[in-house]
Amino acid sequence: MRTITHLSHIILFALLLISCTTTTVVQPTPTVVTSPTATPTNDISPDVAADIAANYTRWKNANIQHYRFQLMVGCFCPMSSIMPITVEVHDGQVTSMTDVNGTLISPKDPGADFFAQYTTITRIYDELTSSRFRDADKIAISYDPTYGFPSEISVDFIKLAVDDELYLNVSTFTLLQ
């Protein structure tokens, strides 16, 4: 009996030792962002990729340095109650953001990170050429005919998933001096 008890303790100790020494390390998945000026090599249709590249070129050639627009981000997300936000951009930097009620949104506001990736036209193009968007199951984009910025974007990232869709609308675009 003593031998069985002793053997049980050895087996229990061995199992405990094995479970303590097995470690699983989860590495974060890096986000790959491709510059819109690069030649698209993606999973979206060649027509969509060509439209993105042509309109980005139109936007860059317009050389707009100071502008304001309203941004609507539609998704299953926490910030929808303050949309649309009004964003002012000067020399590629966001100079102000206000919510639908006219309240100033600080870049340090915890919610500001949620829509920061869409607060300049260049950032929107960066997102459109990112792997996340390239790998989407469905994407539709409308562009401003004069300046080439995306005015409406509708994305379904995973065809059979619920609540993964994203809708962006850029409206009331105004050139500023």
C-alpha cells in the first residue's frame, strides 16, 4: 500500500512539473500597411485596385494642404452616437475634431483612437491599401470626381461573419486657406 501511495505522489509530482514547464507564448499579429503609391498586389479586384491608385494620384496631384470634412464611421462600434465628426486637417495633421454636438474631441480621448485612422484623406488611403482591406470579401468605393478622395466606402471583411462590416462617408469637404 505504501508503494502505491508513494508511486501516486511521484506521478502527481511529474504531472505538476510537466504542466508548470509547458508555456504557450502568443505573439501579436503585425499589421502590414502598404503605401498607396506602391503598385497594388492584393486580393481585391484589379479594377478596384486601379481605381484606388488612380484616385489617390488625383488626390496627391491636387496638393490640398488645408481642408475640413465630415466623417461618418458606421459599424458595430462604440462611437456611433457622436457621428458625424467634423475634422480639420492642415499640412497632413489633424488640427481639430468636433463631434455631432460641436464638442471638441481631444486626440487623447480614449475613443479618438477608434476613428483616428480615418481622420485625414491620406490615412483613409493608407487603410484602403492595408492588408485588412485588401483581404476583405467585399468592398465598394465611390470617389469625389474633382479631388479624388473616397467619399463612400462600404466593406464586408468576412462574408459570413456578423458585425464586421464598415461604412465610411466623407461629406461637406471644404478647402481652407
